[in-house]
Amino acid sequence: MVSIGLSAGAVARIRIAVSCLWEVAASVRVLRHSGDHPVHLPWVREVRPRLVAAGLVGDNSLLWQLIPPPPGYLPDFLTPPPTGLTPNLDTELAMLRATPAEVVRTDLDLYPGPRTEALASLYADPEAGLRRLAEELAGYWRVALAPDWPRIRTLLDAEVHHRARRLAEDGAAGLLNDLHQQVRWDEDTLSISQRYCTADDVPDGSGLVLIPSVFVWPSVLSSTAGTSPQLAYPVRGVATLWEETPRTLDRLGAVLGRGRARLLVEMRSPTSTTELARRTGISPGGVSQHLAALRAAGLVVTHRHGRTVFNARTAIAEALLSAAA
């Protein structure tokens, strides 16, 4: 169990951020031990052959060697604190490459056993090693995550909206105690049920960064190094991310029409019109027309998050989908 003291100043500075590098690190752990992550098996089966062909998994990959199977140590320098709600891989890679050499070596000193040749090279010359690592991370992103990033991003954005509302309605205690069963906040102490991990208290000048993640499911991961401790937790709706529902689509399509039924099926979480068009192949104009009809029937509601308008199923739509399943 990890116990982190949160001062009043630290609680006031709690923020939520989305991170590309957290998704990379967590997804590599999924590939390393996919039996613990059955929800993501469709993704694993799809991307593993492509990653093997690209040389991005296995003993020749520095990234692969840095991220052992759970519960092995995940180096903190792999996941620098993201700067905001809009994830940017290039910005995060620049932060990674700028990691001080002593920080890299301190993290590598925590690995048990002898170092591989790749890890020894990173230890000897962190600047060159981080350049190699950044190139591998960019390649991994292109192969494994970029094709599915729009649907992943939609789930992450919906989670940010939900948590922001929870913070507004119930304060920090309501937000933190609703994140995950392994996370509890009581009497100025945040308790995280994790093995093989220690953590310092969060000082007044810092704050806790909450990282919603798809691939960290079903557990949580934390990073307490540096000035901004981070807690990565699984987003809601992960179980729907890769599922296909052809039978539901056929049955509901007989009533609503296939286009409108497809939109409802794809709205597993609040989803933008652009993303619905991408997923379904329906033109944006056609999606807008279908959504207008679904809203008029009380099956869809919309809400705005920043510049993006999200569409969500209503309770009536959920009941229809359940009946058609």
C-alpha cells in the first residue's frame, strides 16, 4: 500500500491531463502480459504481428526492455508529466529527450539484476539512448496506437468531461474516491493499493496529475518522481472499446434504419460527429441528419467540451440496445 500525504495546496492543484506516453507505456505492459488484460485481446491480436515485423517488440527493442511484465518496475522518466488536456506526442517526446542524465541513471539503478547491452548503453550515454528511445516510441505509436487513436481519444475526452463534472459537484474527495477501487483519500492521505512502490508526500508547491488511460486497465499506475506526481487510472467504458455488435445492429436497424442504428451502436461513450463519420463511413452531413432525428426521438443528447460537441445515448437508447442484444 502506498500512502501519499496531500496538503491543502496540493489538493487545490489537482489537475487532469491526457498523455500519449502513458498510453504507450501501459499498452506495452498489455503486450507483455496480455492474459491480465482480456479486454484488449482484440487489439493485441491485431497489432502484435505488425510490431514484431517492425522490430518494436523483443530483445532488439530498447522500449521493450525498459518495460518489463507486471509487476516489474516502470521507469518514471518514460512518462514525464503532460502539460494539458490536449495530448501531443511530439511535445512529450521532447520532454523525454530533455531528461537529465542523472535522472535516467537513478531510475535504471532500480532495475534488478544485470543490465542488458541496450540498458547499459542508455546508462553510459543517456543523451544518445534517449534519442534512440524517442525514435522507437514514435515508431511504436505509428504502428500500434495511431490507427485507433481517434476512438481512444474520444473515450479519454469523455472521461475528462465526466471527472471535471464530478470535481465540480463533489469536490476533491468525491473525485479521488471514485477513481478506482485501489484508490482512497481520507484525512489528507491518498492511499493506493500497489505493491513494490514507495512515494513521498506531495508538497504545497506541487499538485497531483490524474491521467485517464485506456491501457492501464484493470489496475492503476503511479509515478511520484519529479515535481508533479501522477496517477494513471482506467477510464470508464474500456470494455466497449474493441467490441463488435453485428446482431444488435441488424435487429435495431430493422426498426430505426441501419444508418441510425449504426450510430447508436458506435456511441459506446460520448462521441463527436467527426469521429462517428470516421467509424461508420457515413458522410458528416449524413451523420448530422441522422443525429437530428435521433435527438428528436429522445435517443441522443449532446454536450460541448471545449470546441468539440459530443453525442451521447440516452437511457431510452440504452434500453433499446439492451433489448436488441
